[in-house]
Amino acid sequence: MDPLTAISLAASIVSFVQLAVSLFDGTQQIYNSASGSSDETERLEFIYTSLFSLSSKLSLGTERKAIGIRLVASGLPKDAPSLGVLATRCGKDCDELLRIVEQMKLKTRDMITNVDAQIKALRFETQSLKDQRSQQLSEISLGVASIQRQITTITSNQDRKHLSSDEIESLTTKVSELSLRSQEYAKENELLASLNYKQRPARHESIINAHKSTLKWIFSATDTTSNQSGRLADWLENGHGIFWVSGKPGSGKSTFMKFVASHPQTDNLLAMWAAPKTVIKACHYFWSPGTDTQRSQEGLLRSILFDILCSNSQLIPLVCPDRWSSSNSVNMSTSIPWSLTELQGAVKRIAGETDLPVRFCFFIDGLDEFSGDHLLLCESLLELSKSPRIKLLVSSRPWNAFEDNLGRDTASKLYLHELTGKDIQYYVESQLFQHSNWDGLVSEAGEKQANALIEEITVRSRGVFLWVFLVTRLLRDGLTNYDTVLELQKRLENIPSDLGAFFKLMLESVEPFYHNKMAGTLHLALAAKEPLPIILYSFQDLEYSNPSYAFKEKVNPWSRTQMEAFQAPFSRRLNSRCKGLLEIQGKKVEFLHRTVRDFLNTAEMRDFIASKAPQDFDPSFSIFQAYVAWIKHKSFFGGADTAGVESDLQEHVTPVLDQALFYASYGSAEKNALSFDLVDDLEWSIHSHFIASSSNEQSQVSGPTKHRSIAVFRHCLLGASLADYISKKLNEDKTFLDVLEIPPLSTVLGMERSFGFNALHNWSDQHLNLLRELLIRGHDPNQAFTWGQSTQPRTPWSDLIRKLTREDKWLPAIDAGVISLLLEHGADPNIIIQHNSYKGSNSDMITKSVPMLMPAWVCFFTLAFWDLHISVCTGAYIQALDTMLAKVDFDGHSESLQAIINNSKAVQSLDKWEPSSTMREAAFEMVINLLQQTSKQSTYQTFQLIAKAIGVLITHTAQMSTRLIPLQAYVCELFPPSLSRYLSDIIDGLSSGSTNFKVVDGNKSSNDDKRSGSTKKLSKKRVKRRRI
């Protein structure tokens, strides 16, 4: 080979190596960039062009063979042939890089499109907030400018030594007005922040944007009477009530809802519907794999209210009057979490207000992903849609509950899978046409065969976009491998039309070598309460070579670069193990689609995964161990003083501990010993992090705060209900929980939400066992303590009662028997509680939001009269009430009820009324007042619950009273005949001295309720009352 040829070849190799380094150094930033800027795209284009040029020089064709012949003939040194081998290898690598860069070009273009779509989707909310804040800042600026002008005028007048009283008053008034408005703006922002929640936009952001050229038919002008495609546009402009979008799993309902909610034409049509009023849109996307809030009614209502009040903050005093008026400082309106009842009331005010200058359209996606009763959800939405100012666009799978309640009107529904044939064809064409090898395939096989392939995909999809997405992905792989049309056709024939069978085929295509890790990864994803961070999967991989790897990890905080380098390989491992059924979204691993999770949760697939998993594999334990390893390398503390460290504990440490210990509590019994050792290791790791931070030269953390990390950790232990572990530690050390700043019972009862616990929302057996364990060990539900900045004494028991009377989400505590259990262990029903929620729908007793003092038993008794769905646990409620009233001192003084009664018009209208002297008399007057507030339109179940509660109260008073006569009159007037007779019999029994009373059978209807007798021993036990 002549020197020029060798130099040319060497130069090409060197150029390739330099370009490859540049590629890996720079294009990763392009690939991960959210901006998709034109400079980055141009750079990628330059790399592609350069690679293409080098590929031709390093090709495996005749030129490379000729070089090889010349190398042999020229008799060059021994290292010369290696130049040819190097050229061959570089040529292959160059071709592979060409393929990768081509895919990156496509992904970059898609990325730019996706980012643009996301910006458009968020523009409405952002612009609305921006406009409001700009207006508010403008008002404040104008006020400041006005005051500054007055000050300038005053100071420039050198001849005057004193201001006139009018000038002082004017200046003071303007400053006061400006200060007041500034406080109001701050209150608005705080209230909106209390409605918002971290995961609210997560589902919206994860939904794939509609592909270009698809879904155009939505806004087409067609005959809506005979064609589904035009119904929605007509409804947006002219319709009312609910429009239901249904479709098969994987048909693209969420993408459809996201597209419609953010489309400008939707705004135009809604504006015509609302004219001359304006329109406010509010959206919620249910998400079953997400957090509890994302799949709950609470999440739905918070999302809707947040969107509405962000769009028009002037509605806040109207929609949230109590919360708005009760706050004298900025933080008071947000210090108490929103209850479901409060959220429901706010939305009802919006629906019931007739003078609002706006109309509303709610977009609610994924009703089938709601975690509660679907029938009740439909009923609440239908009730909301009765308002002429509100319409709702909702979507779900075609389940019976939705079909029966939302699908009766054909003009207000569509089946998405029946309308997307053209969209699917556009999508398939775009995916195949964009591949660089498609044109060559068409030239070779002919356009007719190529089009037939596209047509077959469209027909076989049956409107399921997810199936199409997976099929085109496989066919693009075939194109990359230079498959012929016949080979692509064969691939397509081997793909099942059923999604489930398709998923199983994909898993069966995983190399047997990876089956253990495939099963382990899928197990983790299925066991996760919500999508797990990538880093946990990366650490869990270490378990296959060392089952106890977390113990060997040292506490050593990693930098962000170290953490990213450790988890980087997992993305490739994930694809090789799960074939795209799991994918990385942001920093978490998620299922490709909800249908994947549903399929893997079937009995057949669970057995399939279990058969491939390592022996005795426990996914909950594996997740917990991964958390322990991660926590050892995570950086938590950045605070340089006590306040900073406390903030780090609350904001960074506690949430991670809550998540980690959740999985520790669900591990198998076989792993208990190892799990307990891991918990010990985790506590020491947190403390080591804390000590290392506080021993920093700049740290000013000292004193009791040195033990704060241990207190926080053990607080989290209680919240996670690790009953067996805590029992073991208490047996070893009775002072184990003494480090806590509040009574352990308060944590177990879920009072302190600053740590993220909502314990009473779901009382598991282990949580109940932990409560019982603490009570048996002597922990007192009446133990007084103070918390935070408040100096008001409180107890675990008083906090629980206060919560029960605010939120129906705490009803599981009643159903699980928690109230009865606490009463059995000394909880005092006579304890006085400051309570500010005692009011009915038409209350005339008190001014709204004014705190009142009343006994705990009164708070609990009045639950029966409120719309808190107590009827779902009537038996447990009545049993707890019976136990509670047996401990009430009815002969004691009535001052604790007198404030309620004195303001009652119903009681004061009684003949010869005068204040009661005993609790017994006051109790009957309270019942009369509550009955006066009760609507005659209440359901039979509500009246039945009230009747049972009153019956129990009457029997426990043990004496006839003059107040029973007017009480009986109210009962006869208000209650259904069967329930009226039931209460009259109890009252008559007292007047005749009988102790027999009758109980209403909760299973009988109003037309067929049979009454059975039961004898109760009446208690007059006096209990000393304390004020808390």
C-alpha cells in the first residue's frame, strides 16, 4: 500500500474515533435535553452527515478489499495489517452509530414536539396565575405610588411643620388599605397552596401527547345525529350535563382527554356556550398506579377547586367562606388539612350559586381508576351536572356502572375505538415512512404490498392504539435489520391481536438468562404502592449476587454525579429484561400502560412470574432493602443550625423513611428476623447521617436536637405500624419510645400529619394490634401534652374526637372498633374539647367558625346528624356510642352544653323554658335543637341512624324528663312512622318505669322493619370531667 493510501485510511480511523468521542460526549445532552434547541439539532445533523461520509470510506465493500490486497502486496510491517482490521471494525461501529444517531434525530424532533405540546398544555394555568398576580402586583404598585406621591408632596413643603389631621388620616387609610390587600393576596396564595398537592400535575405530564394529524375529526363539521365524531364539538358548544368518552383498554382515552382539554377550539366552543359569561376549565386525571390522592375523591375535588380558584381567586371567599373568614393570619387558613366534607361543600357552593359571572367545564379522565365506589362516583357527578352552570367531559372504560349511569344518552357519548381508524393509519404511516429503510423496501416490493401491510395493521388494531404502538415498534426493528415485506408480514402474523397474549409473547421473548431478573423487576413494580425511583431497582440488582448486600453498604453520601453514574446502566438492563413493558419516566420506573399492570396482576401471569423468580423472593423486603442501601448514600442534611436541620428532617428524611418503612411492614414472616436487623441498621444510618452533619465545623446544632433523628425515626416506626418490631424493642427496653416528643398513641392514631401519616384512613390488623399493644402496656389516651407553638393542652383521645367530627375519611376508625377499644382502656367521654365545627346545614345555634367548648361524647353523638356517611358503619358507631354514654356523668352540671342551648331558637320556643341545671336536661334540649335542623328530605338510612343514637341516649339518662314531651312531638312530626313508634316506645317505657327498649333492625327497609327487644342496664357512673 502506498503511503498516501495508508495515511488516508489512518486519517479516516482517527476522524471516526474523534467523532465518536464527540458523539458520546455531546449527544447525550441533546438526548436528555428538554429544550430541543435548534443549535443542538444542528449539531446532531452535523454528526450524522460526518458519520455517513466516514462510513463510505470505511465500508466493507470493494474499497476495503482492495486496501487489504494492497497491504499484503506492499510488504508493510506487521502492524500494517492491524490497520486494516481496525478499519473493518471501525466501519461496523460507524454503521451502528449511524443507526443510533438516526433514531436520536427522530427522537429529538419528537422531543421538540412534545415539549411544545406540554408548554401549550400548561399555558392556560400558568397564564391565568400570571394574569392574576400581575393584576395584584399592579394594584399594590399603584397604591405604593400614590402613597409615595403624598409623602413627596408633604416633604417638599418646607414651610409646614405639621401635617393636618386630614392628611394624616388619608395617608393612614391608604397604608392600611394597601396592607390589607397585600395580606389578602398572601392568604389567597396560601389557600391555593393548601389545595394543591405535589402529584397533581404528574399524571397529566405522563400522558402521551396526541400524534400530529390525529384527532382532527373531533372538531369537524359533521352531521351529529348520525355520526359519533361530531357529537363532542356540538356538546361543547350547545350541550349540558355529562358527555362520556368510553373505549377499550389502550384505545387512547387519556391522550384524547388531554388533547381536548388543551385545544384552542375547545375554548372557542365553550366560550360560545357560556356567552356572555366567561368559562373556567378544571381538570383531573385519576391514576390507579399513583398515590392515594391521585385515585381518590379528595384528589378529584382538590384538583377541580385548585383550577377554579387559580383562574379566579375572587371566588375564594364565596367558595371557602369558613376557611377564609376564620383566618386572622396568613397561615391559619392552611394549618388544618382539607376534609372531604369541606371539599364537597365548596364544590356544592359553586354548583348552587346562581349569580356567578362564570360557567364551568370539568374534564375528568379515568373514572375506572378511581379507588372508591364507582356507582357513588357516578351519582355525585350526575348530581353536580344538574347545575346549569356546570358541564362535565369524563372518560372511562365501558364498565357496567358507567354504561348504566352515563351512557344512556347516545348524543352525549362516544366510543373512541370506533372512531380512530384514520388516526391509526396516519400513525402507522408516519412511523414506517420515517424509517430510512422504508423507501428501499417499497422500491423492492412495490407500493401495493407496502400499503397492504399498513392496512392490515389498521384493521387488526380494532381501535387499540397501544397495540399499534407496540406493533410498529417491532416492525421498525425489522426495518433496521433490512427485513423484506414478506418478513415484516410474517412478523405481523406472529403477533396476537389480543393485548394480553401480546404482552406474554413479549415476555417469553426475553432471553432465559435474564428470567430471574425479569421476574424480580416485575415483582417490584407490581408490589410498589406507587412508581419507584430508578435508583431502587439499581440497588436491588445487587441482591442477586449478595442477598444481604445492604448491610455491607457504608454510610457514605454520594454526589449527584455518583448517584447518576450508579443508576445509568439500569435503563439498558430494563429493556433487555422487560421488552418495553416497563419504562423510565423521569426518575421513576413505570408500566408502559395501565393494561400492562392489569395483565400482570392476573392469576396466570402471577404464577408465570413467580415460576421465573428466585426462590423465596419477597418483593416488599427487596424494596425495603434497596431503600436502606439508597438511604446510606443519600445526602439529607444541609442545614447549618437547629432550624435548618429540623427542616431537613421534616422535608427530606421523613418522607423517605415513611416510604421505606411501609415496605418493611409488608414483608413476609420468613424475612422478619432479617427485616428487624435492617430496621436497626436503618436507624443507625439515619443517626450517622445526622451526627456527621451536626459535627460539621459550621454546624450550630447542639443540645436535645442531637437526639432528634432518633425521635423522628421512631415516630416513623409507629406510623408504619411495625407492631412486632416495636413490641420486641419494648421488651428489650421499656424506654424505647420515651424519646418521642408527643405520646406514642397520638402517632398511632394518626394525629400528627406533619410526618405524613394518615393512619386512620385504613386500619389494618397490624395497625390495630399496635394500638392494642400500647394500650395494654399502659399508654394513656388521656395523657395531656402540647405540640408545636400551641400552648393549648391536648390528648390523643381529644385529638381523635376532634378529627372524627371534621372528616368522614376517619370513619374507618369507628368501623375498626378503635373508639370502643380506647374507651375500654380509660378514654374519658366527659373531657371538654374546644371544637369549631358544630353546626348543621341550617344552623341557628352559633356563628360559623366560632370555637365552642363541649364534652367529647357530644361531639361523637352529633355525628349521627351530619352528612358524614356514618350509616356505612352504623353497628360499630352505635356500639361505641353505647359504651361511651355508659361513662357519662348525666347528673353533672350542664354549663358545657349551655352555650349551645342558649342560642337555640328551637329550645327557647319551648313552653316555660329556662336554662337546664343538669347534663340530662341539657342533653334532651340539644337533641331537640338538632332535630329542628334535620331536613325532612333526609334518607331513611339517615333517620334510622339518628333514631338509634337518640334511643341509646334516652336509655342512658335513666330518668323521665319534662323535655321528653316536646322531644316526642318533634319525633312524631319528623320521622317515618316505624322509627317514630320505635322512639315513642322507648320514651313510654321510661315514663312507666320499664327498662326495656327496642332496637331498629338495620337490615330492614322502611316498609318492613321488625323491631326486637333488648334490655340494657342503665349506668349512672360519675366520671370526673377535665377541660382539654
